Amino acid sequence: MTLLSLFKNTNRNDNLHALVWGEDDFLNDYLVNSYAKEEQFKDYEHIVVDCESDGLDELIADLTESSLFSEQKLIVIKNPFFLTAKVPKKFSKQLDDLQKIFEKIADLEDVVVIEASYEKIDRRKKLTKTIMKQFNVFEPKIRPYEVGAMTKAIIKAEGYTITQSALQILVERSDQVMDTVLSNYQKLKMAAENNKITEKSVIQNVDLSLAQNIFAILDAALNKNYQEATDRLNNQLREGATPIQLLAVFENQLELILVVKILAQRQRSESQIVKELGVHPYRVKLAMKNKLAINKLEKLLDDAIKLEFNYKNGNYHEDNFLKLFVLNV
């Protein structure tokens, strides 16, 4: 099962050519690399052309010349700036050549995969229209609350298994960011026995995320365990986190708890809040369990915002202001 098949193909074709388009370059790269490693392409010569560094002439040569090493080539095109709105006029001849090539892509024995890591491409262009007509088109977009299900599907597609508890910890420790999940998943694949990923393996190989550590600091402070809270805070500072970075995460966590509590007060269910905010269910569950009153949360958030303002304006020159904030939670 190809990983690309997990995503909607908006222009299904009978060929193997693919356009993978979306602003998440890490995810695009992961999907394209996975596609290139499929068994059906094992005898192909694999060529990667970066249009920005290698140039369009190099791309055209690879698309038109025969392979010296095998009967067929798999050509991965990265940074295809010819699909964007602003292409210098000096490339007009190369664009015409590419137009002719892609118009007759069905006659090409090679397989072409275009990795377009852009927020937008110029759909008005003749060349773009041709590619979107001739290629299978995938636009992989994953919302935060979909990260868990998509991670599980990717793991299954690659022949691995993961327990539900291990999956939850992996997503939590990756801050429900797909790029981070995939990066951590690579560590877990290397540590997996018999292709099985367990809760123990995740705990041993994936560190707590910054957001999780901040949540733990807040939780310890709210429970009046100030020693644990300051110890955790000191650890984050020693590991290189800056005060302003930590303060921003504090604000984010407090804001999330506050919004969740307000929505719950308005009779929203847990699942409705997850969809409305687009965050991982576990974060909502933790926020709903928080015992602080709404007015206290509003005051803490206001204090954090004021601290950030004062720090940026040079009123604080040391890290102690963060400890004072934690001790006053």
C-alpha cells in the first residue's frame, strides 16, 4: 500500500506520475521518498532534480535523454518554481520545452514525481493546467486532530504495529505536529522489535515535548509543588530554551485551558471542542480536568502577557522573573 493512497487523489490517472503539492515540505518529502522506494521502482534509475540549484536545462535533459543504467528512470522534481506565479522571463524557452514534454507525458516510459512544497501554485498557467491534468494530484493536508489517525495509518502502511497507548504518547510528545511525529517515528522504527512499537519504546526513545514540559510545570505549580515546578523550569533553561520562548508556551497553554473551560461552560462536549479548536483530544481532556477558575486563568494569562511585554522592553535582565511567575500561579 502506497502512503500517497492515504490522501485524496484529486485527479486520478491510470499512470504513475504524481504531483505532491502542499506547504509542508517535510511531509511532502517523506511521502515522495516512500513512493520512490516502492517495489515497482526497484529497477529504475532514480534521479532527483532540484530546479533551483540544478536548473531547468538539467531537468529537461533528464526528461528527454535515455538512461545509461536502466531501461526506465524515476525522476523526482524538487522546487518546481515553474509552477509558481513569478518566473523570470529568461526561462520562457525552458517553460515552452517543459510544456511540450508534459503534454506528451503519456508517451514517456519514465515516471515523473513533482514535489511542490508551496502554499500556492499558479493554476492559471498553461503549464500548471497541463501538469494537473496529466498527473495524479495529491494535496496532503493534516489537521491537528487528524494527526493520531494519520500516524496510525502510516505506521500500518509501512508494516509496523503500535499500541493505542504508545500512539497517544507519541502524538502527545510530538505536540501533535505531523513533522515531529514522523521524525520521532523514525527513531522508533530503528528501536522496534518484530516491527512492534510499544509504550515502553516510545517513553524510552521520545523525549517530552517543550509544550508537555510547560504543562507539567504549570500542573506542578497549580498543585503547590513548587520545587518540582522550578526544577523542571531550570531544566528547560539549561537545555537551551529561552525565557521568551518558554513564556510564549506558557501563554499558549493558559489560553488553551481558558478557551476550553469557556466552551465547556457553554455546554460544548469534549468532541465538539476538539473539532472547534482543531487540537489533539488529549490536550482538551487535560484542559477540562484543570481545576482553576476562569477568572484565575484570565489573571494568569494577563500576567504572562504583561511579563512578555516588560521582558521585551528590557525591564527584566535575568531569568528569575519566570520563576516568580511560576511561584505565583
